[in-house]
Amino acid sequence: MAHVEQHHTGRVGWLRAAVLGANDGLISTASLVVGVASAQSSHQAVLLAALAGMVAGALSMAAGEYVSVSSQADTESADLAKEKRELASNPVAEQAELAGIYVARGLPATLATEVADNLMQHDALGAHARDELGITEVSRARPLQAALASAASFAAGAFPPVLAALVLPRPFLAPAIAGSSLILLSILGASAARLGGASMMKGAARVTFWGTLAMGATALVGRLFGATA
């Protein structure tokens, strides 16, 4: 029977984008709503700010993630193209380089040479991409996937504050959104930590701390510079 292992690194690509997007959506939208509500704005103004923040934030996250990951993908493609040229022009040196990597990892020189020779015959570019450049299928940059995951997760994170701004009476908006958002942040942080194999307590604590700081700062700004009537 085959022994199948599941590692947390297989989730790194989508987990990073999803967690970042959801945290950002919840924190930024909740902070925006709390700040506008603390400025004694009308219910309509608070709801408009929440909706605008969700739409703008989701598109901004998608654009930023796409550009960032595309830059990584371009770098990977350039490195692979360079490696392909080097394999075509000087395969002997490339094989020696690969064997040297395996020797540095602890293999005897004879075995390292044999392994490098076999891997070069099977998939020379793949072997160098993995062992020389550190590029694997798990770590490969996927711009569109990252952009869509970021936009969707931002919108999902922003939805609770938007819904609260829609249904809650104006006097209860700021405290209700702040309290519920902190609870959701702690759950989100703990869940993300569990998926990544980290401490759930630590994951919940750090995202809750920054959420509290963000909402506290925007509430203070709203109080200081908001309407007085």
C-alpha cells in the first residue's frame, strides 16, 4: 500500500493569498465603518463607505497580488530560460554543477555524479529548476489564481461589516461592528494557523491585536475630525 503524506507547504500558495485577503477585508472595512460611524455620519454615509471599501479593496487586492506574483513568475521564467540555454550550450558543466549540489547535501561524489547523470537524462531542466533554482510545482507563481483568491477572500472578509452596516441601527454600529469583527478575526487567525500547522492561539492573538489597533485608530480619527452635529 502506497504511503501518502500531506504537507502544509502544499497550501502555501492559496493559503497566503486567502488569509491576507480575508484579514485585510475584515480589518480595513470594519475600521472604515467604525471610523465613519464615530464621526457621527448618517447611516447612509456609513453604508456607502462600507460598500465602497469592499469593492475598492477587493479590486485593489486583486491588482496588487496579480502584479506582485506576475513579477515573481517573470523572474522564474527568465531563470528557467537562462538555465535552458546553459544546458544546451554546456551540459557537462551543468551536470557537474548538479553533482556538486548533491555532494554539498551529503552524497558521496561517485553517487552524486550518478544521480546527476540519471536526473539529467530524465529531465535536465526540471532537475536544475528544483535543485539549483529552488523552483517546484508547489512554489511556482500563479498570478491569476493569487489575484482571484485575494479578491474573493477580501470580499468575504468585508461582507460581515457591510451586512452589519446594512441591518444595524445607527447608534449601535460602531461598537457592534468592532466587537463582532474582533471575534471573527480571532476565529480567522486561529483557523489559518491550524491550516498552516502553527499555533492557533498565536495566530488568533496577532491578528486580533492588529485589528484592535486599526479600529481604535480610525475611531479616534472619526471622533477628532468628524461632524459635531
